[in-house]
Amino acid sequence: MKIRLLSSVFIICASICFLFSCESKDEGKVYYEQQLTKLDGISSYKYVIILPGLGCQGCISGVEEYIKNNIERNDIFFILTAIESLKMLQNKIGVDLRNRDNVLIDLDNEFLLTSNKSIYPIVLRLEGSHIKALDYISPETDKTLVDIVTWDD
């Protein structure tokens, strides 16, 4: 009986430790940092905005509008992933996204991390080529894209 109780306590403690250790590491941050190493010149950008083609329509529409109004910024790198139709996206926002130095059209979906948050646009704040912070643009966050991505003074 005593061994069974000790085993149960051990399993519960191990489970709690496992859960907390998983929460402390952001799987997305590690994944995206690995993916960013494949991009030349990424360290010259302050932000990377990853826009999934499908997901939270309100969140995606807001980022599409942001891209339309900020495509010329030289401190933001835009990654378009899981895009069903580039032509439709370009028509929707009224901007030609091809052949731009600060836009990656991710046809192989290398920047699409399958998780419960993959339906939301992501903002990576960079320090050099390393991710300083990762923010999801979703209804659950209290930040908007404008709150996260600021102009340098």
C-alpha cells in the first residue's frame, strides 16, 4: 500500500513538472528561430510578420490591411504562408507582393507551425537574427499589431 501511494505521488509530481516545463518553452519560438537561420539578411529587420492564409479571418484581415499600409517599411519582413491564392491576396490588398526584398511567399509552408495557434498571424520581434519576443495576433491577446510593431524614433 505504501509503495502504491509513493508511486502515485511520484507520477503526479512528474506530470506536474512535465506540464510546467512544456509551458516554459515556446515551441514556436524555437521552431521559427531555426527557420529564420535559413533566410539571408534577416538580421537587418526588427520585425517578422507571419501571415497564414487560413485561420482567424478577423485577425488575418487586420494584418492584410497592415501589410497594405506598411509594405514599404524597411524594418519589417513579411512571410506569407499557407496562401491558397497569391493573386487573390494581391487583389484584396491592392499590392503586388512578388519581387519584394521584404516579402517571402512561403510556397512550401516552412513557416507554418501546426498547432492550436497556427490560425493566428504572428509577430516576431528580432534582436539581430534571434527572436526577442513572439506575439500572436488573436482575440485572446490584449495587443494589436500596431501595439507590437512601432516606428523607431
